[in-house]
Amino acid sequence: MKNITLAILAVAVFVVPGVAADISGSWTLTGDIVGNALNMTCTFKQAAEKISGTCSGPAGSVETAGTFTGNRAVFTHTVTQYELTYSGTLDAAGTSMEGEIAVAGVTGTFSAKKAAETPKETASAADIAGTWTIVGEVVGNNINMKCVLARDGSKVTGNCKYEGLGDSPTSGTFEGNKATLQNHVVREQPYDLTYTATLDAAGTSMKGDIAVAGVTGTFSGTKDK
């Protein structure tokens, strides 16, 4: 009887499920839907099996919601009147995800990478609030602007003045040392731009990517003293 009891306990130990992955955090998402490229930065929060958060791209920032069970994530948002549903599977480490997108009767594919968590002592030193000089380039077009930004929690608001193009109200998010900013500019025609950047530990400089009209560029920013 003792041996049988020990055998049952051993089986019980081996069938205990591992710790489930958590989708909470910042993700860089890329995909394709019938030739249309998709580039977004998503910030998710998970509570039990519910997902909430925002995804930001060239069309701006949208509220996103869904479910997460085991290693399967399903989330939905609406971009320019189209409802997109993402169904993805996380890897064992919970740091990457691949799956399908369904929208308007067609499907595409996507992949996503989770940003590394920033140590608390580093994150506390960085703050995007202040005045920034930003320079960049997108397919041969130079960007020069001065931005005055304010932060309330993870929410960013402010104004950027493009050299030769005028003021552009700016909004976005800031979490850890990651910033996402969106604004609008008219250069021969209207464009919506999304800036995704990482601040240094001191919070005095940042570097990142610009997404606009399906193309990307790079930029850097220096905080005025």
C-alpha cells in the first residue's frame, strides 16, 4: 500500500501544469494582409483571461481587447472602420507570438516580439516630459521638429512644431523607457506619423523608428536642458 501511495504522488507531481505565460507588456507587431503591411506597437494588460490595452500605428492609437488562455491570445480592434481579429500562439518563453489576422472576409499573418522589461531603477530615471529637439529621415525626407511634451502616468500629450510645416498636436504613451508618439503633418498631402522610441537611462536622449504611409524611417531626440 505504501508503494502504491508513493506512485500516485509521483504521478501527481509530474502532471502539475507549468506557470502560464503572461501577455502583459509592450509588443512590436508586424504582419501582412493581402499585400498590405502592418506595423504596430501594442501595450497589453492581462487580468485572468482578459486582455486590454492599446495598439498604435500609422493610423493612430486604438483600444484593444480580447482573451488569453493557456498560450493562445485572441484580440480585436478597429482601424479606419475595419475590425481586425488576431489569433496568435505564444512561445514557451512568452516573448514572441505568431498567428493569423482576420478582417473583412480575408486573412493575413502576423508575428510579434515582446519588449524586454526595464529594471525599475532605470525606468524611474527616465521621463519624457520636457522640451525635445528631434531630427529624423524617412525615405530621403528630413524631419526637424521641436516638441514640448507633458506626461500624466503613461499618457503623453503636447505639441511638436515641424520646421517649415508648423505646429502639430501630439499624443501617445510612455511606459518604462518606451515612448510612442503620434501626430499629423501636411507636406503636399496629409500624413499621420507614429514615432516609437527608447529613452536612455538618464532620460535625456531617445532613438527609434518612424512609421508613416506604409514606410519607415529613423529618428533621434535630445532633451533640452
